[in-house]
Amino acid sequence: MTERYDIAVIGGGNAALSAAMTAAEAGARVLILETAPKAYRGGNSRHTRNFRCMHRGPLGPLIDDYTEEEYLADLLQVTGGKTDEQLARLAIRTSKDCLSWMQDRGVRFQPPLSGTLSLARTNAFFMGGGKSLVNAYYRTAAKLGVDVLYEAAVTHLELQGDRIARVDYTHRSEGHSLSPKAVVVASGGFQADIDWLTRAWGPAAQNFLIRGTPYNRGAVLADLLDQGVESIGDADQCHAVAIDGRAPKYDGGIVTRLDCVPFSIVVNNNAERFYDEGEDVWPKRYAIWGRLVAAQPDQVGHAIIDAKSINLFMPSVFPPIKAGSLEDLAGKMGLRADKLRATVEKFNAACGDTSAFHPTELDGVATTGLNPPKTNWARPIAEPPFYGYSLRTGVTFTYLGLKVDDRAQCRTAEGPIQNLWAAGETMAGSILGQGYLAGFGMTVGTVFGRIAGAEAAKHADP
Amino acid sequence: MQTLDLIQEARRQAGICNACRYCEGYCSVFPSMHAGRAFSDGDIVQLANLCHNCRGCYYACQYTAPHEFDLNLPAALAEVRRDSWESFAWPQLLARRFHTHGGAVALVSVLGFALILWAIRGLGGNGDGFYATLSHTAMVAIFVPAFLLPSVSIGIGLRRYWRSVGGQRVRLSHLMTAFGKAVRMKDLAAGHGEGCNFEDEDRFSHARRYAHQAILYGFLLCFASTSAGTAMHYGFDLHAPYGFWSLPKLLGVPGGILLTIGCGWMAVLKRQSDPALGDVRAWGGEKAFVLLLGFAGLSGLLLYGLGQTPLMPALLALHLGAVLAFFLLTPFTKMAHGFYRSAALIRDAQRIDTADRKN
């Protein structure tokens, strides 16, 4: 079977499928090597729900305009400027053509979900979420003649000079090799390898939860970096959010998210506040709270809210801890009761006029003389029953990845590797140096998946 | 499992769905579910009866087994749904005998044939055509109670349902919205209008929707045919047999064809589908019901085609027996779904109406 395929695509999520379909449409014979079993195919794409899309005028489910400059400004804001602007602009500009490209390959869109109206202009939601997108792509790929091997774990890419000469993988616990003309790596980050995370983060990483697929262990990434393929990004940078501390270790996905932070105070295990909970609307701040919680003792936070705020955010899958008094709540959450009461009283005393409170806008209802302050939605925590959620760091994907150019091609210090391309989370660190912009992962995956597939097909058919 | 266990399991799953919401665009279930934070038993029963088992949400779900959340909402709601029909049914003695017992459906059908045969032998005919075999008076004596008793039973069941889901006074606009969805079977079309996931895993297809509509409209045409015959008999003194260019035949023949093809198609689709995404225990009962309904249509057509042959008396017994069994079993078989789903759609129209008024 070595000679049967022009292109091996490593990975089975959005980026891999985008590359595989594009290459197959160009006439290439494509094999997808997906580590996961069929039930878990699709990597982190299974858990996604939308992609961020530039557009002029209404487009599909998207309203108004979302211009290149505004999109880029949003990106620069979350990355603090740590981005490759050329690649960022490429992703942004191409995103506007992606929507119809996706529709043509079976993806269907729906209006923004209830509770996510703030994304109606910028993010196009997949009907049924990311798994239905993945299902549609696998069906389309099959029609295009793409073959898929599930439970096929790539163990080694043999780099000889400026070419990948061989792909080694195991399938049903037997070793195999093939030598395709071109290889596309779209196998995600390494976040599910807790040991690697621990090397990058220190022991704190043992307490992290992995929000997505348990199959992204970075085996191919590590193998390529070992052989001198150039990397981008820092090993301790990732898309990390604060999620419900009761979430499963892996694969908890969207339902473990907590949107209550702006209406709460968040304390650490010492019952002390550590950051402005009301800095901005949650969709613009959720991605920094993973790191904030990671920096606290035992990597835990506790969001405390009272009765008047319990219905202001989308429900989590886990019911909140509920108590009639702050002391009882502290007891149930393993906090010192006197310290929690002191923190809440100090916060309450710093709250002022709350008549302008508005849950979905920056309302300027702020504390005075408190450090750290709460700059919006600051209302006293006073009305029983009291509710608490424990927060932990949930890692979506890591940013240390393969450095690519605007043709998605990988390189070593000596120059480009002639037949190796990368797409998706495994190269997203090129654009996301830090922080995260909702829906951008799927944009990067689609844009660079298509580029990688087209370039690989061009190479395979000279 | 007991009613409360079934509701509890559906509630557990709905809690996960409500925190995800990815399936919001597929059907009427999710917008209704996402309107609340906690689900009473009545809420779960309402959601269950809104669900058309299109299975789009199952194949789109990232939390199905082997994931530890083990979501299978179509199955959980199907079990609650069937259990709700059994709980609301009157008389209770018969409530749990047929949904999960295909054999019992077959037995009643055989008893139906036997009763008609006995009537033919014992009461005999008096008139032209079929009436030469079984008199009009005898048919009326059998079918008037066979129609009225199930109607009363369904009415009692619906009233119990309406109370349990907190239904309000029905307005014309609610009916328009609800039946507007039902006539197009919108909830089997997915939000993007490409059908449901039934006979071939996650592939969207209109097959089940079209088969269902063939059955629905075939049944309605047959019912209209009988009603037309009744009106002609009593209102205009026009007695059967009727020629082809008469209202009963013009409605009944296409109706019988649609009903037969629809039921056959549905039976095939059902066999191709994954039973684990529905109410596994009711699979046999549903299958028997589809076959009985299809047989009622087919035997009616055969009776029309072979009515002038010596086979007629036997075919008449089979057809009338099937129709008799079908009517009597309506409150206790899958046929009840049409009434409860319509009620659920009306209740949902009320919910949307109330929400719109608040905004």
C-alpha cells in the first residue's frame, strides 16, 4: 500500500479534513491517519461550535460587517501583539471565502445560540456543533475517494535532508510504513500529554483539566521538533479557560464552562480575591481566567454569587454548591469561614450605587477603594441563598507548534521541507502567541488546511 | 424502568443539553428546553412528546457513548414518551399491553378477523356489494362503538396530558402554528430542511419524512373516504357499492395506495435504523402497528380490486378485521402519537406566544 497514496494527512479534525478534501478535489489520492477510534474522530473540532469570519454585509447567519481591520484589532488585543501579522491577515482575509466553501462540503449553519447573541456578527455557528461539521466532512471526503484509517497512530516521520521520506504508524497494534509524496500534519497540540505540560508549566499542570480530545498528545510534533523542524510559540502558552472544577479530566467540552465570573467574586483557597472579575464582557475575558486560576494555590478558584445573580448566566452542567449563609458555603467549599466573610464584607463595603447594573453591557457599576477592584457589575454579595462554583484551569490546546510560512510549509534551519505542510492547532501558535479569540481555532484550521491540501496536491502532481 | 427513573434519566441528559445548546437549530425540542433552567416532570413529558426521534442531535453529539456523559437523548425521550402515553391512557387495564408487545397487536388483529367472520356467518348480508356479505346494519353496529370508544379514551388521555404539561386555553393561532408544523412534518426536516438521520447513520435524508407523510395523508384520505360514504348514505340516500368516479373511491383508492406504500417504506426504513436510538422495548409494538396499518390499506385495495371474485367475503373479513383492530388499539399503540404530538406542538406554540409577549 506504500505507493497507493500521494498524500498522507495526519490527524482527523477540521484542519486535516479541509486539507484532505482540497487535495482530493485536485486529484490526489489521500489517506487520513486518525489516532482516535471512529467514535472519537475529529480531535478538538468535535467540541467546537463556530468559526470567526470576516465579512462585508450579511453573510449566511452573520449580520452587519466584520472588517479585516476590526478582526485584526480583536486578535491583537487578545494576543497583546504576539502574532505574525502576515499570517494573521491571510487567515482573516481567507475566512470570508470559507463560509460558502464549508457549505459546499456539507456544513450547515444556524443562528447564534441562545445566550451567545454577542457573537452574532463575528462568529458563524455550526448547526449541531463541531461533530456535525466533522461528520459532514467525513462523508464528503469519502465521496471524493479519501481513505481513512482510524486508530492509526503515527509514531515517526523520517526526515531525510529536505524531505519526509517515510511515515511510520501503528494500526491495530501492528507497525506499518508508507512513503507518500507529501505529508500534511494536522494533529493538534500536545495538551493531553500531562507529562509534557508538566515539563512546561511545572507541577501545577498536574491539576489542569483537558477540555478536548484525550488523543492530542503531540507525538508527531515532538518527533518533528526532535529532528530539527522549526518551532513557534512557547511551551507554556495555550488556550486555557477557567472551567467547572468538577469537569472530567479529559473531553468535558463546552458544558463545563462557567459564565458566572462577571457576576461573582472569585477567591482562591485562602478566600482572597486576586483579579478584577468585571474587567470586560465574558466572551472577551474567559480566555485569561485559565491562567489566572493556574497561578493560585492548588490551581483552584471559587466563584461566589448570591441569589440575585443565579439566573444571569447560562447554566453549567453541574449544579452550584448552595448554602443559606456564607459560613455554610465556605464550609462546603473547603474555605475558612471567617476569611470568606471578611473578603465578602470588604467587597460589599466597596460597592456603590448599583442602579445602573446591566448584565450584558459594561455598566460601570464598580467598586471604590478596593484592590483588586471590580470595575463592572459590582453588586454586594448579600442575598441568600449563596452559590459557589469551584474553578479549575481547562486547557483547550497548546501553542508550541510547527513554524509555517504563508503556504503552510514547514521548515528546518536549512530551509523549507519540500513535502511537509502543517495546519490547525499544530501551527496556530504562529498567529496566537498568547490569549485566544473565540472561534479563531476553526478559522486557522480551515484556512491553513485548505492551503496545505492545495500545496501538497500541487507537489504530488508536478 | 419506572416512570420516575425514565424521567430522571431524561432530566439528567436535558441538563447536559441545556449547558451545550449546539443542537438548538434542529427542531422544536431544543428552543423549548433552553427556555428554562430546571425541568419539572411535566416539562420532561412535554419535551418527550415534542421530539420526533429524528436523531440529528444524537449524531451531532460529542457526548454520546463511549463518553462518560453517555448521552442518547432520542432514546431517553422516546422511553419517556411511550411511558407517558401509557400513564395517560384510559382504561389503565389496557395501557401497558400493546406498546411493548407486538404479539398482542397481532392477537387483537386476529380477534378482529374472527369477530368479522363470526358476524358474517351469524348476522349475514342484506343488500348489494359488500352488504350482501355483511349487512350495513351489522357494520354500523360493530364500527360505531369501535370508533366512539377509542375517541373517548383518547380524549381522556389528552386531557390528562394537557394538565400534566400545564396547558392553557387554546387559541386559533396556536392551532395554526402547531398544525403548520405537522402538515409539513417540519420537525423531521432538521433546521436546515434536509431531513433526519435515520436509515444511514448521520446522513440526512427525507426518506422517513416522506414515508411518514405518505402514511399520514394516506390515512386521512381513507378516513375522508369513509366519512364521504357515511354522508352519502345518510345524507343523500346514495348507497354502496360506489363506482370509481365517486367520492369514496376517488379518496379511498389513492389513500389506500399511499397508506400501503408509506407503511411498507417505513417498515423497511425502521429495519435499517439503529434500534438503540429509539425506545428499544417498543420496537416490536411499533413494527406490529406499522404492519397492521399497512395491512388495513393493502387489504382495502385488494378488496376493491377483487371485490367481484369469490375471494371477496374472505378479503372483506380481513379488511374489516384489520380496521377494527386498528381503531380499537388506537389509544394503546403508536397511533396515539399523532394526538399527543399535536397537543405538544400546540403547547409549544403557547410557550412561544407567551415568550413573545414578554419581549
